[in-house]
Amino acid sequence: MSSFKDLRIVDNFYQTSSYFPMPTVMISSLAEDGSTSVGSYSLVFPYYIAGKDYYAMVLEARNSSNTAQHLLAGRKHIALNFMPEGPGLNHGHYHKKIVAQGWPGDTPAEKMKNFGFHLEEGLCAAADPSEKRPLVVSEAYQVMECTWMTDLENAEEDIGRVLEDGCYPEPYKNFNGITSKYGCHFILRIDKVLMKPEFYDNIIDGVKAEHWPNVLICHGYRDSKNFWFAPTKRVIPELLPIRNATLSSVRYAADRTDPDVHFTDDALEMILNVPRVFLPTVLKGCVKWAKEHNITEITAVEMKIINDKRSKEKGKD
Ligand SMILES: Cc1cc2nc3c(=O)[nH]c(=O)nc-3n(C[C@H](O)[C@H](O)[C@H](O)COP(=O)(O)O)c2cc1C
């Protein structure tokens, strides 16, 4: 007998048939008059995380929302403002004012009249003033300034399509553009990540729990009444136990990587803690570097240079 019950999967299963933690994001987009319009969203997730020409997020949105309409009008720049919990300016905590930005049907002008946060220029506008960008939310702990990638799945074809009775008829895209009668998906290239200094330092100079943003986790709209939230009061680290390989097993893989490049024992000792699945990639990377530098033997000295190069690349701007 299972210890679980079988729960029916219905529309919006992430909040109707599950407990699913999501970020609380205020999305800024460009309204028709060039002003910044801000709506609340949670279905925003990493899409391309490595191995592509750029990094990307995916947004799932009601296609008649202001945000979707602004993108579908061809104003492709938006900003994802990740919100913490906070004390608020005039009327209560941040989460209260974030829910206020979530009422469907208000025009951007109506919405922005009572906007409870501050707006400022992002960093993309300064880097390229020729492209108009929406402002970003000053209270966010981080912001991703993004561009909708309409070359994926010919999403350009959806630009300029007109709503019919508040929805879109077929045809629909699979993953980028108008994807159903009421829905759309947007693949968003991340142009810049803007980070508040305290949290920037916590990533670059070493991680400490006390310098974590008070990330506001959204658990969705439930009970046909409330949006449910959880502030991040405390994060806990858990050490990943390092499983060192033996020198002979790493030697076995190293000797089979390339006949022209030899690794000394002291070099291999420096990569004993690399998990087995990543070992071939690491060894091939070392061989590639050796060939580029006309080196036939990798000792601890060369391995240190390679490691330093790798950590520099990881931390590069
Ligand atoms: C915390 C929160 C999260 C939300 N997440 C989403 C979402 O991921 N996708 C969506 O289509 N609507 C979501 N909504 C509803 C939108 O906020 C609502 O459709 C709103 O009208 C969008 O604003 P806009 O029309 O200015 O773009 C959310 C609302 C709240 C309060």
C-alpha cells in the first residue's frame, strides 16, 4: 500500500495539484507610450543555463496581460525584478503591494498610479542608449534585464497578432510565442544581471548565510482567494562530502585521453576530487590547453595554471 494519495492533475497544476516553490518577480516592460509598466509573475525559470551562445529564462504568461501584449507588440526588452520580502513604503509588506500589481485587466496607467515601489534606470540603457529599455525596481535584490528571442520557433510571426475576444485563435507555437488560446511562453535572453552590492559581495567574496537576500518565495494562488508566500528567514549550508578517486583510476583515464600529452602524478593528484562523470571533460580540457601551448607533459605547475584560468573564467564579468 502506498503512503501517498493519488491527486487529480488539473489546469494550473503547479498551484492546484502541488506545492511548488517559485520566485516572486515583478516584470517591467515598455507600454505603448514608452513608460514602464510593472506586473507580478512567478512562472519564470532558467531555460538555457550552459552550452549555448547565451543564457536564457522562460516566462509563462497569460497572453492578454500587459506584459505579454508589450512583448507581442515587438517591444522585446523586459526586466525581471526578483523581490525580497520587506517592510514596504506606505501600505504594508512588499508581498501586499506585489499582489496589488497582479490584478488582471488594469491598463498600465491604472496599475502604475498606485505602484508601491521605486523605479530607476537599469544598466543596459547606459551600455547602449540607442535601445529603449524599461526601468527596473529599486527594491529588487537582483534584476535580469532580458530580450525576447523571437528567432526561436519563428516567434517573430506572432508579433502584431491581434486579440480576438480576449484570446488568440490558432495557430500556436510549442514553446516560444503564443502557445495556446490564453497562454504564451517567452524565451528571454539574459543581457545583464544586476545585483545589490551586499549580495554581489556574497557571491564574489565567499558565501555567508547572514548576507542572503530575504527571497520572497511564492507558492501560487490557492483557495480561490489568496496568494501564498514564504520569506527566506534563514538558509542552511550542507557540505557535499568529497569522494576522492584513487590515483591509479585517474591515471587510467588520463593515459587514455591523448597519446601525445602525459600527466605527472602530482598533476593528477590535484584532480582526485573531480567527480567521475566530469573527469573526461576535465582531462580533455587540460589536453586542449597543452596543445595550444605546445606542451607534452602536464605537471602540477601547468595544472595550477589551468585551474586558475578555469576559476577566472567562472568569475568573469
Ligand atoms: C505573486 C503573483 C504571481 C503571478 N504569477 C503569474 C505568472 O507566472 N503568470 C501569469 O500569467 N500571471 C501571473 N500572475 C497574475 C498576473 O500578475 C496578472 O495576470 C497581471 O494582470 C499581470 O500584470 P500585467 O497585465 O501588467 O502584465 C501572478 C500574480 C501574482 C500576484
